[in-house]
Amino acid sequence: MITILHNPRCSKSRAGVALLEEKGVEFEICKYLDDVLTPDELTDILEKLGKRPLDIIRKNEEVYKTEFADKELTDEEWVLTMLEHPRLMERPIVINGDKAVVGRPTEAIEEIL
């Protein structure tokens, strides 16, 4: 089953949902701002992405600029930071089996369908 980590207020995230609907694939939506991930879940997603936590941090977010831009955190600390401030995570993230992509651009989602 395909899962999309979705923020309904984000146009790129909405475009990701629309692409999945257009392709006619079955998927489930995880509204990660409401349904907080566990550290293990986020670590698993990062492994599927083949990325480190800092690679999916939204550095233009105000909370990043004011609280974290000048900090050097470990990967584990970044994971906990993203769970505490989920808006810091790039979105949408689409997971299909053992692979995942950040859906920016939206066409990247097609790589794992």
C-alpha cells in the first residue's frame, strides 16, 4: 500500500494526492501534522528515502531560522526535532514498500509507482 505524508494546506502536497488519484493507485493519507510519527517510523522513512534528517529539513521555515539554523545536531537529534516540529519536514513524502520519495517536484512520485 502506498502512503503519502500529507499536509492539506501545502499546494505541493495536494498536488501529490491529485497525482496519485489521477494514476488510479490505492493509497492512504497520513496527516503527519496531526498523526505524529514515532522516532522509529521517521527513521525508517529516512532509510527508504536514502537521506539523512537534515536533507529533508525545510530551512525556510521560521522555526528553523529562529531556533535551529545555527545548531549542529546529530541525526537522532534532528529526528526528534522534526517530530517536535513536524512542519520542518519536506512534504509530501510518498512511501511505496521499501522506497520513498519527497514529492518535489510532483513528478518524482512517479519514480516509485
